[in-house]
Amino acid sequence: MDFDLTREHKMIRDMCRDFSQEVIAPRAEEIERTGEYPYDIINHMARLGMMGIPIPEEYGGCGGDWVGMHLCIEEISRADATFGALLDVTTSVVAQELHAFGTEEQKRKWLVPIARGEKIGAFGLTEPDAGSDAGSIRTTATLNGQDWVIRGRKQFVTNIGLNNANVILIAALTKKAIQRGRISTFIVPKDSPGFILGKRYEKIGWHGSATHEVIFDDCRVPEDNLLGDPSKGFSQHLTVLQTGRISIAAIAVGVAQACLDHSLRYSKERIQFGKPIASYQTIQFKLADMSVAVDLARTQYLKAAWLKDQGRKHAFEATSAKLFASEMVERVASDAVQIHGGYGYMMEYPVSRYYTGAKVLQIVEGTSEVMRIILARELGLPS
């Protein structure tokens, strides 16, 4: 077994780490406070090729792999998790689904600009009455002449509110019966007739991430905007969501590593009772536990990404990585705030932002409860 990163992986990691600390970190607090979308940083990420790391060069990507992609997501998230989330949705979900299931024409038209970072993708599955039970969606698509007419709404859609977001992949029913086997996937351009960008959600954290409702009011898209097999839209989504769960794990590790970094630094500088608080065993034990948790979570997400790159089954590893890392980061962020004391609750200290944003990682790309259900099935337990 070889746990060393390749030369290429180290180059990606180091490049993304430098960018994260030099470009994103100095502006992270301002972005969270104002909620303004940082288009200049997103464009800079695009120029560095971050959106297309695992996509073949012929489709605008870098021809790399998913280990490299997730090392990038981790490092970017160390400064601000919202940028990691942008990469998760754009690359791990949207670009991958277009590459895996799209026609050659669809790839040329939609995948290439996304892989180049010229455009940003969004993904719409969740609805007001269909969260964890994604098979209960109600959005419909009816073929009318040479167009699909889409009716319904999606919520909690990441990225779609960005000015440079141009397309959303959605799941919709093509028959009356609500059965998973009848869910199809559609490519819906943002400028389609009947496409309505709904309200921007006011979240407790991740204010720099564009999260909106989307309404389809007799939205019309061409017939050839159907993506993949019309009877396997749900399974297509599940395939890419496995990768999305690895991405969430990588985001969680990035945030947790940042919590550890700041806590180590602060504990050595903060003097109480005549000496640094790092010299007290209670603080040392917290830091030791944080370090172990981060390392274990990183090892698991890298294993899942490596298995994917090898074309091997990785459902268990991706799910367990997401479950462990997302629950780990909440504990680590809480400990980081505790180590900082009263300062940890102040917005000027990054750990307060990490703590506020950590919880959502147990919800997106599948809740912790759903992750445990999936793992139970992987173990062959009865449903």
C-alpha cells in the first residue's frame, strides 16, 4: 500500500493551498458579512483550471482525476467552505453528470464552458415536499411537440443565483405515477421561457453561497435537452451524488483543518495564569483529538476518491466518508470555539464562521440519517 500523493497531486494541493490562503482567506470574513458573491475570485479559480480538474481535456478540463479534485476542494475550503461547495456542485455533480450521461452534442454545448469555469452549473433535486425522500418529487415534464414543458419548483438550489450560472440539471417526472423508475433528468438553461429565479434564502451561515428557489412555470426546453436514459434519471443522480458525498467530506476536512490550525496558533499565543493555554492538558487533549479526527476523515475521503478513479465500487467508502467527516467537523469546530473562549464567538475570529457553517454539512448531499440507512443496506441489513 502506498499512501503518498503523486507529484501531480502534490502540485494541485500546494497550488490550491497557496491560492486559498493568499486570495480567499483575507476576504472570507467580508464575504460572509456582506453576502456579496465574489465573482473575481470565482473567475480566478476558473483561470487556474479548478472547475475542470477531473474532466478530459477534449471537453475543456485538465484531464486529472478525482483525488486531485478533492484535494483542491479540501484546500479551498480551509479558507471558505462556500467555494468548496461551488466546486462540489459545479464539478462533482453537474459536470460529472454531463460527462457520464450526455450526448456528444450536449457535452460540447454545456460541459465545455463549465469545465473551463466560464459558466457555473446548478443541480435541482430537492423540492418543498421531497427532501431526503427524493423519489417523491412532483415536478413534471410533458413532451409538447418538440419541447418539454416543465412545471414545478426546486428549493435550496446552490449556485443558480450567480450571474455566471447558466444551466441547472433537474429531476422531473415524465409520467403521472410517482415512481422512481420514471424520473428523468433535464438540462434547463437559465434563460429558458418560463424559468423563474425565486427567492434567495437567508441562511445562518455560508452567506457567500448563492442558494435560491427555482420555479418552472410552463418552462420550455428543447426535446434534446433530456439527459441520459429517460427511465434512469434517479439512478443517474445517485451515481453523481456518491461523488458529491466525497466532496462534502473534503469540505468538512478543510474546515476542520482550519479549525485545528487556528486553535494551535491561538493556544500558543493566549496567556492565562502566566503561561500559554497550550501548556494545559485540557487544551492539549482537545487538540490531540481534533488532529486524529481530521486525519482519519482525510484518509477516508481520499480512499473513496481513489476507488472512484480506479473504477471500483465506492458507495460504502463515499457514504462513510461523508457521514464521519460531516459529524466530525461540527465537534472540531465546537472545540475550536471553546479553545478560543469568548473570542471564538466573535465574528472577527474565523472559528466563529467555521462553527456556524459546519452544521449544514450533515444535511447537504444526504443527511446523516440517510447516510446510516445507506450504510445499513451496504451491510446487507433488511430494510
